[in-house]
Amino acid sequence: MPSSVSRDDLRGTRSKFRFLRSRRIVLLLWTGLLLFAGISELLPGDSAPIMAVSALNDKFLHFSVYAVIAFVPAFGLRPSTAVACVLTTELVGIALEFAQLFAHDRSCDPYDMAANTAGVLVGVILAMIGRSLAFRAQHDLSDE
């Protein structure tokens, strides 16, 4: 019995599955980064990993970590999903600062919250710029 599915239909299906696979990868990466930040922020202040990065500026670490965490979904996901992920990132960052009240040798610092928020905002802005440049490049390639 001949198949009623053409090769073009199969290509479209494969590209849809490729898109779903890439969305899952972006979400998995985002989740892993958020989990890493959560574990890092709740480690005791006298633990080896915290002592190893103690020479670095604490606010710079907060800023850069949250910029990367926010960049990943803002660049790699649909806007509606990205907004949910970015808001979750911000809320988790704030909640982790309050959770540090219960961690040994850690404290809740409003300046860390500000650094987290600034990192989220910069990560989203960089992702929007990156998406715009990628869209333009793709558009320019399709015109050729």
C-alpha cells in the first residue's frame, strides 16, 4: 500500500521535532543554571567553593550569574515562555537572598538582590539584541 506522506511532509515534521528538542535543551540548560545558582547561594559562607571565589567581587558574581541565567531563555525560547522563565529567575533570586538568612555564615543582602535584578535586565537586553541580529542575518541570507 503506497504511503500518502510526502518527503516534504516528513521534512516539516522533522524540523518541528528539532525545534521541540532545542526548546527542551534550552529549558534544561536554564533549569540547571538556576539550580547551580540556588545551590551556590545556599552553601555555608565558610565552605570551600565560597572561599575559592571570595577574592572576586560578590556583586559582580551575582550580576554575571543572573545575566547568563536570564539570557538563556530570553534568547532561546518563544517570548511568552521566556517571560515566564525570566520572571521565575528574578523571583528565585530574591527568594534565595531571603533563604540565606537560614544558611550558616550567610546573610540576606539587598545589594545582592539589586545585582541579581540588574543581571537579569542586562541578560534580557543582550538576548533581545542577539535575537534581532540573528533575525537580520537570517533574513539577509534568505534574500540572497
